Amino acid sequence: MMDPYADYIRILGRGPTKSRHLTQTEAEAAFAGVLSGEMSDLQIGALLLLLRYRSESPAELAGIVTAMRRHIEAQAACEFENLIDWPSTSSGKSRRLPWFLLSAKLLAANGHKIFMHGFNSHLDNGLLTEDCLEAVGEKPAASLAAARHKLE
């Protein structure tokens, strides 16, 4: 029996002349496998490595976001008015202060709910977004349930 996730790794890793970016649909299916736990740790590592090595395409990012939203919606089953879905990650290219937290705070003060997510603890230098939240009077939610509670 053929592993459905091996195809996505094969598409990305066939070498400089035969490989290509995933389509949005392929990226969504691949990350649905990641999020559901169906993909092995080895496959996840290979997928993430190849995506990063090639630099993620807009279609791949859109597929990843779609898979994540579907996964979250299936778990949380909640909708919020004026919700802003705000990824907060850093590629390590910037060592600047996370001024965007002040923008998020201003939007929240004006009635928008902010669902900020992401992870940048891979940085060797600079400030972590999570560590700066306290300076603007916030704490990160420890779970999806805690995030939902904060949004309600």
C-alpha cells in the first residue's frame, strides 16, 4: 500500500530540475496529515526541511493556513465577530523589537479580537514575542481552550 504523504515529499525533493512547489491543495492535504497525526515524525521532518530549503511559495503557505484553520475549527468549533487571525513568527532575519504587539493592543482596544499565534523560540538573539507580551499587559494562552476563553 502506497503512503499518501510520501508523494508530497517526493514532489519537493526530486532534485533541482525535477522538484516543484506543492499546489495549494497538495500543501493543505500534507498539513492535514501533519495536524491529524497521520504523518510520521520522519515525514514531518522531511516535509518541513524541504519546504524551508526551497522557500515556501504563496500557494504552499495558503494551503498550510487552510489546513490549520480547518483543524482549529474542528477542535474549537467557535466563531468570533471581528476576529483577526495574526501569525506571529520570525524567520530570524530581524532582531528588532516586536512593535506589532502595540498594533494588536490598539486593535483590541477598538473592539477587534486578536488570535495571535506562532513560535519564534528558534532565535538565538533578539527578543521572543512571548516574553514581550507581559510588557503590554498580556499573557499567552497555554492551550486552544484557554485562547478561546480569552476571546470570549
